[in-house]
Amino acid sequence: MAKTLVVGSNGTVGSQLVQLLTRKGHDVLGATSRKASGSGQVQLNLATGEGLAAAFEGVDRAFLFSPPGYTNQDELLAPFLDAARARGLRKVVLMSAMGANANESAPLRKAEIYLEKSGVPYNIVRPNWFMQNFNTIWLGSILKQGKILLPLGKAKGSFIDTRDIAATVAELLTRDDWNNRDFDLTGAQALDHEEVAAILSRETGRAIAFEDISAEAMLSALLKHKVPKNYAEFLVLILGFFKAGYSERTTPAVQEITGKKPGSFEQYAKDYRSAWLG
């Protein structure tokens, strides 16, 4: 049986995708930038190309996204897509980001175009901001100060549960009726960060608030936490797009592809409750 390669198999989306595909009976090879921990994993560093040949051994389908912390996504992903074409893969699903196709010269959009022109059957999914950001990258200030500190004002986002992203990708990887299409993935409802804070407060019994900070303060905080300067500036830039209202719209894609409505923020808060209790 041919294998499905899952890049970022230790990550939030990738780990859930591996579980879903395995439960469906698929042979899965997880690619991780860490040392491989068994026969079901291979070490792959997209930043250097190390492990690329080994990652494609016996593979006929692949899930791909650009590793976080880099802004030259097109340069990092092109060698992988070249290898996918050379190996004659039957499908590549690329996880991009909602709004990436707004600027044809943006590196992530250039990576999308590279895939579209590769001749490899593909899907592109562009998720909105993850719900799981609140129990990972935005968690520190919640635990320490009881505050969500972001430069977003009253703007709303249709946050998506990464479990819904994984479920959507699993469908696209194992079916060909959606081939060569792109999809923006969102949750069912748009919330501002005061509403998010209220939901987290109700679920945890803690007083959690949202505080709107300046873009400059956000950049300073990211740099303080050793985020590379160019990537920190990139994050502040895309947070500015959120504040401008570009993350509010919702799409029916998750339900169309999986047959199920995307999960609510309330359900996410219940499922991850322990994260905010320290």
C-alpha cells in the first residue's frame, strides 16, 4: 500500500491529521524536523532540504505547509513541489493561510501558484486564524496576567478549530472529486476578542480579559520572546489585516467537504479548558 506523507506530523494540524488517516486505515509517514522516533516517521527539514529524498520513499500523496518562523515560503516549498512532480505524486494538499491569494507577489501565494502550475493534482486550503492559538502562542499572557494582549481592537475573526482543518485535509487527501481547487476554511461564527475572553472566562471560572495593545507593543513583545525580526514584523503585518476586518467572513467549505459543521469556539474552550488553568 502506498503511503501518505504528512509534513509537520508533530504539529497541531499534522498530529491530528496523522491520527485521522491512521484510523481510516491509511499507511501514514510523518515528517518532522525533529529526530524521527520510529518507522512511521522521517526527519525532514524544509529549511535546508535535508531528508527530502527519504521522505518520498513509497509515498503517493502528501500534506504540506511552510514551517513557521520563515517568510520566504515559496523558496522553502519549491524543492518539495519539484520532488512531488518528479515522483509523480497523485495528490498534494498545501495548507496556506486565508488571504494569501490577495497579493500575487506574496511568497505564500507564489508557493500556491508553483503548485497550481506543477501538473500535480492538488488542493489548497487557506484556514483562518486557529482557535488553538489561544492555548499555544497567545497563552503566556493569559496565564500570567489573565489577559489576551493583541493589537486588534474590536475586529472579529471566524476562528477555526484545527481539528476541522485536519478533518477537511483528510477528506481531500483521500478523494479526487475536489481536485485542483482551493478552499478558504473558517469557523461558523466570527467573534471579537472580548467575546473570546468572555467564553474563556465562563469555561474556566477565571477572569480573563482582552486588552488592545499597539502594533509597536506587539512587535516588542515578539522580539523579547526571541521571534526572528522579519517573522515578528510579518506577524504584526497580518495582525493588521485582521484589525482591518479581513478575518471576519465565514465560508461553508468545512461542511461542504466533511459533511459536518465546524466546531464552535465554546466547544473548543470546553475541550481545552485545562490549558488556561495553569
